[in-house]
Amino acid sequence: MRADRLVSLVLLLRQRGRLTAAALARELEVSTRTVLRDVEALSAAGVPVYAERGRHGGFALLPGLRTELTGLTHDEALALLVTGGGRGEHGFGLGPALASALRKVVDALPAGSRAVAGDAVQRLLVDPEVDLVAHRPVPEDVPGATLAAVRRAVLAGCRLRIHYAPAGQGPRWRTVDPIGLVTVRDRSYLLATRDGADRTYRLSRVQAAEELPEPARRPDRVDLDEIWRERCARFRFGGDQVTVPARVRPGRQEDLVGTALAVRAAGPDVDGWLRLEVTFQDRRHAEWALWRLTTDAEALGPAWLRTALHDRAAAIAARYGAG
């Protein structure tokens, strides 16, 4: 909304001083022409915005404009700035709203607290783009209009019509009763029911969405955390599970166990290794888990798994063989 954008523009100028029209356009995600119109509207409304021409020119505010926020401690403000600034752009399409809210929080702090909080934020980093060994997975892309329709239906308690494409299948329309939204490791899911049965939809596979006028058939209160745990457990312990007898070096036991659904038995082996009986979601899961441990683990069965690991190792050896 334009009113929110005008407030954000004023707060940006308060916090950063002089900014060019191009810089304001980038921050507000609008065109330069829109920024110029907004500045003109602010000036007409009596907000003290002035322009400085020249190479280092831009727009600035005359001193004296203040906003108020009571009851927020330094640590509370710091928590909002650090956690909100880290990954807000992936929060169900609410990134721009979060950025606007954070600007208001900063502006409302006393001058001394603003300086301290600004320095502290530079020294705390939450969930960076890379870790010590790998890049963080790229967040899944969900069209803004689709995400907004899903979010509105979830919050308003309305039924939802989605054009959904399951993995390996074509898309088709279905009507669901939305319960809530969950984000896990940069992947977002819609928890819903369809004809009374639990359903979990990956938002990146929703190609279009329409909020319907009729109310959703769902309880008034919900424990999303508990629902998510139950659905995860159902996913893990359903399907074509595979149980694998295996040996593993003691130092790599956690690496194997940490990827499995369950460990049914464990004991020492004759050469100091550990013998385990490990359950995986399916064949592909089992092959991946054993392969990643290279020679630090050995699948004792089934025969198809040993053959698959042998064939994969033979293909790698052939690829990198001499000559």
C-alpha cells in the first residue's frame, strides 16, 4: 500500500540520511518515478523532505521528525534486528513487510540505543548463505501472487483451491481446507485437509491458488508444531522401508545413524567396528546413506544394495582409472 511505502521512505531517510532516488527505489522495490511522486506527495503533506542536487545529491529530511515505540528493551530490539534481518525474505512472502517493520523498530529506538544496536547487529550473524563446507540450498521460488493467496486463505480461515503438481505428475486443481504454513530449511509447506484426510503440499509445486469465499472446515485452535511432528513421523515410518544390516567404524556411527529412520540393533564386531541393523525410508535412501560413508561403512545385505554400491564404485573407478 502506498501509505506504508511513504512511511518506509521517511524512515529510510531518517536512518540513513541523504539517499538518491535510485537507492530509495531499490530499497522500496519500486521505480525511480514512483519515488519522485512519493517525495512530492510527502512534501505536499508537510513532511520536511528536501532535495540536494549535484554529484553527491539526493533526498534528505530536515531534523526533528520522530516516531515512538514504548516498552521495547535493547535486547528485544536486537533480537528482532538480528533474526528478522537474516532470512525474512523467505517468510511466506512477508519479506517487504518485515523490512518495513524493522525500519520502524530502528527509528523508534532512542538515539543512543540505535547506535549500540547497529554496532551489535554487525557482530552477530544468523544462518549465512554458506557454512564451513557448503553453500546453503537455494530457497524454492514461489510466485508472489500464489503465496499471497495461500497465506490469505490460511489466516482468514477460508477454503483454498490450488493447482498442484506432485513430483513426477501433471498439475490438477484440488480444493483443500488450509490449516497452516511451515518452513523447514528454506522449503515451505501448506498443511491442509482434503475431504477430511491430512494432506501436506510443497508450496513450490503450487502453480496457482484461489482463495474461496466459504469457510474452511478446521478446528478453531491448532498446535502446528505437534501436527508437523505427527506428519513427519508418518512420512518416515510409511512407504517401502528397507532394513540394512551394516558394519561401521566407531567414529562414523553417528553419521550413519543420523540419516536413518531407526536403529533396531547394535553391537561390537570382531575388528572393533560396530554392527548395526538400520532402517531407511526406501532403497534410494539406503544406497545414498551407505555410499556417503565410503569405506567407513559396509552394507552386509541385502544383495541388491551391495550390488548397487559395487556398481557405483566400479563406475567411479573406471571414470578415473589410469589413462
